[in-house]
Amino acid sequence: MTGGATDTVARPLLELTGITKRYGDLLANDDVSLRVAPGEVVAMLGENGAGKSTLMKVVYGLVRPDAGTVAVDGRPLDISSPKDAMGAGIGMVTQEFSLVETMTVTDNVALSGTGLGRVDRAETRRRVVEAMERVGVSLDPDRLVGSLSIGERQRVEIVKALFHDCRVVILDEPTAVLTPQDVRALFETVRRLRAAGLGILVVSHKLREVAEISDRVVVLRRGRLVGDRVTATVRDEELAALMMGGSTDEVAAATATPAGEPSELEAAVGMGDPEPVQPAGAGPTTGEPVLLLTGLTVSRGGRDVLSGIDLTVRAGEIVGLAGVSGNGQTELVEVLSGTLPVTSGTLEVDGQDVTSADVGRRLAAGLGRLTEDRRGSVVPQMSVEYNLVLEDLPAYTKRGLLDRKAVRAHAEAMIERFDIRARPADAVATLSGGNMQKVLLARALARRPRVLVVAQPTRGLDIGAYRYVHQQLDELRTEGAGVLLVSEDLDELRALSDRVVVLFRGEVVGEMPVAEASPDRLGVLMAGGGSS
Ligand SMILES: Nc1ncnc2c1ncn2[C@@H]1O[C@H](COP(=O)(O)OP(=O)(O)OP(=O)(O)O)[C@@H](O)[C@H]1O
Ligand SMILES: [Mg+2]
């Protein structure tokens, strides 16, 4: 044997060379080369639409590149399906999970490989449990996937990858849908995988997460790889500059604000930091109620998912709704949006009783909404411009016909304002995750609602868009609208809200001005430790 040791050190586990992918005249990936070593965690940053998911999908066989090669252990591969990728030791956890809800954890993991044909069930179950132990995941292998939380489902996807002895694991924005507790559990798993010598490629928009979990960080900008740095020594400002395309000097100038005051960019960069911008609460509001819930109760499957909710949002204030996912927030947003019926109690929008009104009447009463179900809120096969006016069709209709010119003009204005990386006629289905989110936000905000109900408004958005959306919500408040902000991001809640309301097991268990809403206090209430 000659040169074995040096070879292994020098040889990357995963190597991408010259990956190029075009969609029409758009270069989604432009000659991207990248290496991941065994036992290395590489984070990928980049603006919405930069081409991150496209690159990950190329590696996992979901997208066929126009040029370039993927190699594992120095062997170039011909990957044309996820099955090929898995066979070559590459696993991926996509944002839309591919699990069957009516099957158990074990069956889901096993199904992903061979199909359930003649496999020995007991043996399969044993191997699934073993794979879970390897990554420190504890899940009941016999539970139905339909009964698992989002965080738990994601763990099933990771176990799936390991079950097939993957040596490279790709995670595309894995933390976007997770609660803070689940993020901690995920990072613990990632550390174990790294210790076991796997190579990990993880996409994130959060610099704090990148700093915590990665060894190296690469930046994609408009399809090109524009930066490759060692995480331990790179500064946040430099990463932000690489992402947004400014030079470090420009960014340094932009951060030079009066001492003690966080600049726009510092605030953006520090997003998700434990102590962000000071709470923005403008003090008690005396505006008239624009959203009024009285004794609102909602039953689902014979169980109260919301019970006796009394809640007021006044003109000119942002009310933050905090709670651990699964405590009724999703249902509250659905019931306000008109997609889930009220069991008892009343609901008023801007003085009008809309308790049993349909969606159209609620929108007409002045409600704006952004629910968590992004895909359910758009018509994916239809254009960006059509989706942008979907909730306002009467305003864009002339003598029974859609006013195409007005629709186009509106779309162009929204694309410009929200920096949506798409053309008016593009099908929404082809948009990147963050850009689809921007379309929905633009639609909800453009209507200038009297009260806006938003769930997780900045989930999946890049740093610039995060900042922009916060400005927009703030502006809406200044103009005198009310906002009910549902977010799992406590920093976001505290940065924007005037008041914070805590939901636990379908009940309001706390309400306080933002100045009193410390993370500790919220944490206790969210865990059901309120004195009530
Ligand atoms: N099937 C497709 N057809 C046409 N264009 C596409 C298709 N898939 C992706 N694109 C375009 O390719 C570009 C890159 O998209 P991609 O999903 O890779 O971005 P991303 O970096 O993952 O963004 P985000 O942070 O928003 O998830 C976008 O402009 C997107 O509109
Ligand atoms: Mg993406």
C-alpha cells in the first residue's frame, strides 16, 4: 500500500465540479465547485433564489444538471434519481417531507429503500432502532408518522438517510420549521454524524446557526459560489456582504452608526440572536379594536383545540402570539382566516361580526391573512401575477374580465418592492421557497388590511427580506392597522410586538406589555408554568 493515509486526508468525501443548471435564460447554478470532507459540516448561505436548493437537488438526483459532475470518494457518479444518490451514500432531508402518515416510523424508514416486499419485519425494526441510537434520536418505532410533530418527522427523515448507510447528508433549511427545542436536538444529531465521519451540507439563512454548527461556510450568489470561509474566523459582516454582493468596506460603512445603536445591518445580521434590537413596543394603544375575539372555542375531532379565547387587537398595535407549536396557534390562524369553523363564541373584524362569514366577506371586512400553509395559499400552476391578485379579484375585474394590464402593473410593482426573484408570468411552482413566501406577503400587505393576521412571516426569508418584512409590519402599524403576529421566533415577537399573548393547550395563559415579556417569563408560560 502506498500513500494511503495522505490520500484519505486529501480526498474529499463529496466533490462537486462545475455544476451548471439553467432554467430558460436563468442560470440557477453557474459553474459551482465545492468539496465536503469526512467529518466536516459545511453551511451554505445565500439570498432567496440564489440557487441553493437547486444545487442540493442536483446532488440528490432530483434535478439533472446541464454540466458538471458529482463525485463521492473520488468516484464520479451518474445520479439521475434519489435512489441512485442513496445508493452512492448520499441522503437528503428536504423541506417537504416524503413520509406516509398512515404508516409507522419503522415502515416509513424501510419503505424508502427496498419496498416492504419480503423483508423481515422484526429485523427491520431492530435496524431502525439501531439507526436511531446511532444518531441519538429517541422515537417509538411503532408510532404512526401522522401522530408525530414536525420536529419528530424530520428526525424520521434523518434516520431514513442513515438506515441506508449514507455518508453524506444534505439538509435544506432544516431549522426553518423547527421549534427552538427541536433545533437543539437536530444540532446534537448533526454533531454525532460529524463525529462518526459523515460529511454534512446544510442550508440556512441564520448566521447564528451557521456559526454554531458549521466548520466551513460557503456563499452562493445568483447561482455562483462567491465565498468559501472557515466559520471560526469569518465575520458576520463579511458573510452578509458576500451574500448581498456589497464589498466588506461598503458594509463596514453601512454599520457605522452612533455608538450603542445597532445599525440596520447589525440588526439584520444579529437576527435570531438572544438579545436583539430593543423591543419596539410603543406603549399602550387606545385605538379601536380591529380584531375582537370573545369566548372563542373551536373543537376538532371531539376535542377543544381552542377554548374560551378572549383577545383584542387594536388599531395601531402589533400583538404577538407566543406558544410552543401545537398549542392552538395554527388553529387560531385558520379560524380567523375562515378555513376552520367556530364552535362557539364570536369574532369581529373592524366592528363587523364575521363569526360565520366566509373568506370573501372576512377579506371585505378588512382582514388580511398569511397562514402557515404556504402551498395551500397559492395556485402553484398559475402565474405570479395572478396569485398576487387572487384575494382581490373584484378590484382587478372590468365588466367580468380580468384587467390584464392592471394585473401586470401591480405584479411589476410588487416584484420591485419585495425584491421577488421572478417574472410576472412565471408559474409560482417554479419559485424558490423564500420567493414564494414573498409573493404571499406582498399579496397580504398590498391590500392594506385593517387587521393583518400573520403566521411565521419571515420563515425561510433571507436577511434582507427579513428586515424588509419587519419594516412593512411596522409601517402597517404606524398607518393605524392592527397586526396579530404568530411566530415561533421569540426574538421576532419581542422585536415587533407591543403586547405579547401566550397560548398553552388552547387557552390564553398570559398577556403582558412587551417590556415585561422576557424570554424566561415567556418560556415558563409557554411550558404551562403559569400560575393560572
Ligand atoms: N423548476 C423550475 N423552473 C424554473 N425556474 C426554477 C425552477 N426551480 C427553480 N427555479 C429558479 O431557480 C432559482 C434558484 O432557485 P432555488 O430554489 O435554488 O433558490 P434558493 O437559493 O434555494 O432560494 P430560497 O432561499 O428562497 O429557498 C430561482 O430563481 C427559481 O425561481
Ligand atoms: Mg431553497
